[in-house]
Amino acid sequence: MAVAPELWIDGRPAGLEDLGHQALINYGALTSFVVEQGGVRGLDRHMDRLNRSAVDLFGEAVLEGCLRDQMRAALAGRAEAWLRISLFSRDLSLRQPDWIGAPQVMISVSPPPSPLPHDVRLQSQTYGREAPHLKHVATMGLLRARRMARLAGYDDALFTDAEGLISEGSLWNIGFIQGDTVVWPDAPMLDGVAQALIRDALERAGAPQRKAVVRLTDLSRFDGAFLCNSATPAAEIAAIDNHVFSGAADAVQQIGALWRSQPRQKI
């Protein structure tokens, strides 16, 4: 049975008024990550994501010092957890969508989730998230995509445009292995923190990587593929639709090790 997360609003336990607004108004941004030994890999990137999203969606940034204080209060000394930080405002509604101001902060604390499995089989679907550069709370489309993929016998959904241009997955970014090179799709998508950390680690290691247009018709050019997000640094993809990859397990393991080499930043 799933454990209900603890919910905090602006540093205090969430109240009915706050949660009622969240249930009725689906507008906001979020970021989420694993806390390990009291630290977070890429925490500076998560904070930057929240601030950019706050300005984009509400017109004002949030104070990083206040965010960190609220995170520490919600953790209450716990060194291991999964945090989801959401930005919203009770002052913004369907009748007042032009409200501008600093958003409120909701923090969810729950046990760290299990990583996504390896050897996943993906179903390509023609779909693009609204405002793909934002990690926002409008999740109906991606949840439906995952549901449709599962009901069709796949593990998850991979998003493409009408011409087969590959962008991202339902909850993760995708990378391809071509020889000793990592190839990142060049398409509208969320620039994930795990993806960014892997790119940085590859650059420091002097490992080749590049960004390129990748379509479904290009899959035979690659030895393998992997997915990555903050809960799953690197998981090997076995197949996309009817295309089965020859395998790149060693390369994917090395990518996961590069992610784990990133330092944990204290909250």
C-alpha cells in the first residue's frame, strides 16, 4: 500500500483551503528529487528550475533561502526522502488568471521511490507536452499516454511529433548510444536535471556526446538507448515499438556511474 506523503504549505502543515485550491486549479510548476544522506545531486539546478518557472508562470521568483528553510523544516532531520516542491497561488484562478506575485510553496515528503526498471519496452505516441520547457502540474496527457502504453502491453510511452521526431518520455529524458557516443534528441522537451548532470559528467570525463535530430526511422543507427530522471539515473531501453536494440548495458552502467559521481549538495 502506498504511503500518504506529508504535505507542507509555506512551512506549515497543509490546510483544507490550500488543498481545495490545489484540487480545483491545475496551474503550477514543480520539481522533485531524492534526498540521500541529507544532500541532493543537482540541487542548484532544481532551485534554478523553480525560480525560472515561478517567473514564467507567476511573474515573480521565489526566495531560495526561504525554499531551503522550508525544505529543512519539512524533512525534520530525515536524511533519506523524496521531496516534491510545487509552486501555486490561491490568488490565481480561472477568473483572475492575470494575477502576478510570488507563488506559494507546497512540499511533499515521502519515502524514496524505487528506480524504474531496466530493459523497458516503449510505445511511441504522437504527443507533445504543453509548454514542454516547464515541469508543470498539467499531467493528464502524460498519465494517459503511460496508461495507453501499459494497456497495449508496453512499459511506458515515448513522445514524438507527427513526423516521428523523438523528444522525451512520459516522466524522463531519453539518450541514445552510438558506438562510444551519447546522442541526445534535439526537440522541444524538458531539460531534465538528471540529463543535465549526465551531460556535465560526460563533458568532464572527455566522453563524446552530441545533440541531434532523432526520428523513429533512425533507430537502427543506434546500439542502444537509456532513460533518465531524478529517481532513475540510467535505465536501459530494450525496444521502441518493434525495434529491438542490440544492447548497450555496459555503456548504460557507465552513465549511471557518472551520475552517481556527482556530489550531493547540502540543503
